[in-house]
Amino acid sequence: MGKSENASKTFAQMAKEQGAWALFFNGLAPRVLMIGTLTGLQWWIYDTFKTSMGMGTSGGGPAKK
């Protein structure tokens, strides 16, 4: 994961070395992409299951027959 010499550092020490902005926002774009993709996939699975069980769609439209 990280370097062993960083294991005992406090948040303040890391923020001073790297900057608070970098600690919070480096890696944000890949995280948003990952979470968005996983959430979309979960909704697709849920909607596919509901439709296959005849419960209608999540979109509010009438169920296809």
C-alpha cells in the first residue's frame, strides 16, 4: 500500500509535506469513474432482475409484455 516510513506520520505531517489539497483531491477522478460505473452496473442488474420477474421497470413506464 504505502511506504513503511509513512506508517507513523500524522495527518498534519502529511498535509504539510504534500499539501491538504493533494491529500483530498489526488485520485478523485478515477474514484468517481469507478463508483459511477459500479453504481450504474448495480442499477442495471436490479432493473434487469425486476423486469425478468415481471415487476416493471424502475423508469416508471408500463411493463413490457
